[in-house]
Amino acid sequence: MTGPDPARLAHLERRVEELEARMASIAPVASAATVAPVAWAPATAPVAQPAPVAQPAPSPAMATAQPAALPPAPPAPPLPKLARSRSFADLEEQLSSRLLAWVGGIALVLGAMFFLSLAFSRGWIGPEARVLIGLIAGAAALGAGAWLFERRNETPATVLAGVGVGTVSLALFAASPLYHFVPTDVALAGSFVLAVATAAIALRANSQAVAAFGLVAITLAPPVLGASPNLVTIAFLGAALVGTALISFRRSWPWLALIAFVATAPQAARWFADEPSATILFAGILAFWAVNVVAASGTAIATARRTVHRASASLLVLNALFAIGAIHVYLPGDPLVRAIGVLILASAQGVLTLELLLRRPSRHPFGILAAGIAVGTLAIGIAIELGGVARPIGLTALALAVAWVACSFRDRSAGAWAAAIGSLALADFVLIQYPIQQFGRVRPDGWPFASPEGIVAIAMAAALALIGVVAWRSFAIAPLRGPRWTAALALAGGTLGAIVVIAYGAAFELWADILVVAWAALGVVAFGLAALVRRDERAWSVAALGGGGLIGIATFVALAIVVPAARLGVDPQHHGALRLEIGTTFGVVSLGALAAALTVVAWLLDRWPATTVFRSRHDAAVVAAAAAMSAGAVAIYLVSIVIVGAFQARVGIAGDPRETATQAQVVLSIVWVLAGAGAFAAGLIRGISPARMFGLGLLSLAAAKVFLFDLAALDVAYRVLSLIGLGGVLLASSFVANRFRSKRPTADRAQSVGEAIPDATATSDAGGG
């Protein structure tokens, strides 16, 4: 009598330890779900039951004797999921049930191949017998696999089914292209029968692997058997794709459709290249696309699912890209014909998913994905097929339509598609229509923005502004959850985008002096938008930064190109009549526009301060004062340019040119001193601190000019005149300051550009949401 098996005892001990560990993990949960016993307070004396008629108040003894009502027991928490432990028995089961079967099948195939090779090399078996043996052996293996599927022995059944499909396929290859026993069409018919039998076994056994074997065999049969790309071959592949689509409806096997597409797309492309008829070619492209769309859809059309399988999503995208590429490459060279083909393709995609979106627009991810692919198909087709200005205008119109859908249906995926299509349009705008490497190079052809590129700029700006208005109205009704896209931010973003597009196009349409005027005006519009949306901090910041950037760039262009600092001196070598007419006039226009723009900005910031951005109204007034002082500085620069231009006009007409240049600098110093003193005195009298600061700054600049430049460059008489004038004005300013400082209140009457005004933040605005 033999003793107990040590291996079996060890296995049983491990099982007992696993059960104990599971019970230990469940025990705390079960104990937490029980209700703790309630301590009952004993009665101090027996209590008589009250009469049924009268309801006297309970005595203290009775109150202590009656227990409180038990609270309802809390629901038991869900049991934790226990990770399945892997033991040696599990590994043994995997090895014995699956790995041994697959290795055995591979060994069987290799053995048969080596046997046939040996038999063929020694002449034991002729070509006819070889093909017959292959067909019989493959059919037997396939039948054995079906028989094992009926007996629930799935792993060996799958291996034998794969062996049978491969063997029959090799036999058909030997029968047709190798030995030429049968025509290619007969071999294709044999592959079709093999695929039908394999599909029947796969559907009955619910085996996706067997279905994949048959699908690979039938889709690769034409190139393996050497079939030419004719209508018969295309019909054969079409039948295979239709069968795959039908199987996709019966079973949730999305990988089959993707495998079928990958195997048949190169063969379809070869047939497209050889087809001379454009009508038949487009019909074939559309049919190939439609069959793959149906195969990818599967059961998603019948029932809505929460997720989309990655194989289905990949097939939809690849199928659309393949159809667009086939239309672009193989259709005739007329772009209009190809554009119509892409439009038909996108329309068919939209019709396929329209019912899904109308039925459950926000809870049908497959419908949303298909609709997005339809929009992407149209966008890519427009970008490829349309040329010139039609491409950016078409993309802009499509982005506008998709953005309207996104705002109407509150769909973020549509918003992402609108942003992507709009990005394509903007890329075309800055790379092709107005190349960024040619920024600032004016195109002197006709009126500004009357060229095709100018029409594109106007169309894109109008679309951006319209998108901002549509989003503003939509978000004002129901704010979007998730990202903080408010109505005011949408309005500011869309309108500022339109302003930037026009400003960018203006650099190619306007000369530098008029460009400064245009950018300054657009900056004022941006600050007006900021005043409109001042109750939203981010919207105000976006609009104000855009407006400040435009005015800052306009100022740089004016000071660097239109009226540089060299214009503050008279050039004795040039006669100034023409220079006065051109330089001074254009400089006055540009600087006057800048000064006016900064003044309006200061008034807007002071009249409608952004209380959500600044901590107090005083902080807003400081920013407005900075804008006002910038306007004053530009105005002083403008006056200086006019003075120097007047003296420049006298060069070569009267007197020595050097003397004329000296006189211009003396007059310039006097004007700066007087203007600074006037601003300082006005600030003291009116109690406006920004005016005092501006005046002091200008007086400091004038003093630095007198001591550093005038004393070194001017004659003695002009030095005396400059110093006496500067000293007198500074003493007078000091006298005024001492006189009014003692009378001025502790705080200024106004800390803004003008007098203190009532707070206008209570005024309602349309963009505050």
C-alpha cells in the first residue's frame, strides 16, 4: 500500500491557504455590515399603562424605560474583487489545453510539408496526386476541426481548422498557377467555397479565429493565384467584403472588417489604376467605400453602444482616407470632377449617420465619430481639390457650419472639428495667400483688400466674428460645462480673431503710414470690445491684450519706419520742400492717429473700468493714466516733427543750413520746456496727478537735452537763450508748485485722466456673461 502523493498534498495545502485568505478578506466586510447591539436602559419602577381615552405626558421613568428607535442598518459595502491567484495547476492547464495543441498543429503541418517535399523530390507522388492529396487532407482537417467544435474541444478544433484552410489554399495554388491544371477562375471558385465553409464553421462555433482564417484565405486568393485585376476579380473581392459585412452584423467581430480592408485595398487600388472609364471607376470607389463602412458599422447601426471599438474607428478613418486618395489619384485631371466626387462621398457618409445623430445626438458615439469623419472628408477634399482662393474660403465656410452645429447641439467633438478645419484655413491664409516670409511687402495692385487674397481675409474675418456671436448667444443661454468657455470669452475670442486677420492682411495691402492708422483703429476696436466684456476677467484680458499689442506694434512701425528719431534733426544736405511734403505729412497722419487712439483707449479704461480685473478703481485709473501719458508723449513727438519739418523746408532757401538746424533745436527745447511746464501747472491747478507726472517727465527730458546736447552743439548765443529760458520756466514751475501745494487737499480730486466721474460699472453690458 503506497503512501499519500506529496505533490497532491502540497497542492491541497495551497488551496486551503487560498480559501483562508479569501475568508479573512471577506470577514471584515461582513462584520462591518452587522448592526451593533443597543444598550437598553432598565426601568426604575413599573409603569402602569395609560387609559385609552386620555394621553398623559410620559413620566421620566417611562422615558428611561422605553428604548429609542433603531436606525436603519447601512447598506453593506460591495465585496472587494479578489484577484485570482495563479498556481502551478493553472499553468499546467494552459500548457496542456492550448500550447500543446498549437505546437502539435504546427508540427503536423511541418511534417506534412517535409513528407511532401521528400515525396516530390524522389518522384513518389506526381503533380496531380499532390494536388488531390492536399485537397483531401485540407478538407479532412477542416472537417475534423468542425467535429471537435461540436464536442466543445475548441483549441484543437481551431488549430485543425487553420491547418485545413492553409492546406486547401496551398493545393489550389499548386493546381492553378504552379501546374496549370485548372484555370484561375476555377481556383478562385474553390477559394470561395473554402471561405463559405470556413465561415459556416466559424458562425456555428462562434470562433473569430476560424473566421479570420477563411477571410485571409479568400482576400489573398487573387494575388496568390495570379488573377488579373478585372471585373471578375473585383466581383470576387466584393463578395468577400459583403460576406464580411454580413458576419459583422451577426457577430461583434470588428477586427475581421479591418483585416478585410487591409487585404483588399491594394488590390482595389490596382484595379482603379487600370480602369479607363471614369464612371465605372467612381462607382467602384464608392462601392468599395460603402461596403467597408457597412462592415465597420456592424451592430452599431442597430443598437447604440457607449463606446466605439478601436478596430471600427480605424476602419472608418482608413476607408475615408483611401477613398479620398483614390478620387484624387485615379479620377480624370479636372479638379471640379474630383471635388464633386468628394462632395458625393461626404454626403453619403452624412446620410449614413444622420439617423443616428437625430435620434440620439449626444449618446451615440459611433454616430458622432461617423459624422466627424464626414466633415473631415469634406474638409480634406476641399483642401486637396480646390485651388486658389476657393480653398481657404471653402474651408472657412465649412468651419463656420460645423461651429454652428457645435454651438447648437452643445457637442465638443464638433467644436474640435471646427477648430481643426479653421486651423487648415488659417494655415492656407498665412502660408499661401499672404506668405508670412513676405510680411510687410505691399502689393500695389488696385484698392486695398480688392484682390483675391483680400477677399479671403474679409471672408475669414467675417466668419470668425460670426462664430464669436453665435457662440456668445449659445453660451449665454446655457453655459458650457467643463472648460470655462463663457459667452463673453467666446465673443471676445471670435471678434479678436477677426481683428487679427484684418490686421495681418493689412500689412500686405497698405503702406506703412496708412498701416499705422489701420492698426491703431483696430486696437481701439479691441479695447471697445474689452469694455463690452469687462465683467468677465479672461474675456477682458484677451481683448485688452490684443488691442494693446496692435497699438504697440503700430507705435513701433511709426517710430522705426514712418517717422524715425532721425527726423528730430534738420539735415543740411537735403533741400526740404519735398521732404516736408512727404515725410512730415505722412508722419503727422500716423502720429495723429496713434495719439487719438491712445486718448480714446484712456477714456474707455477710465469710463468703463474692468473691476473684475483690477483690485480697485484706483488701479484701473492708473492704467488709464498711463495710456493718457502715452498719448501726450506721441502728441509731443508729433509737434516736434512738425517744427523740425518747418525748419527743414527752409534749407537751401534762406540762410546758412547749419544755422537753420541750430535754430530748430533751440525752438524744440523751448517747446518741450513750455509744454512740460504747462502740463505740470495744469496738473497742480486741477489736481490731476497724471498731468503733473507727465509735465515733470517732459521737463526732465528738456533739461537733459539742454545740458547734454544744446551746450555741446549750439553757439554761445543759443546756449544763453536755452539756459535762461529753461531756468526761468523751472523757477516759475517751482513757484506754482509751492503755491498750490499748500492749498491742494490731502488727496487729489481725481486720480484719472480728467475729473472724477461717477462709477459706470453698474451699467449693464451685453457681454458680461
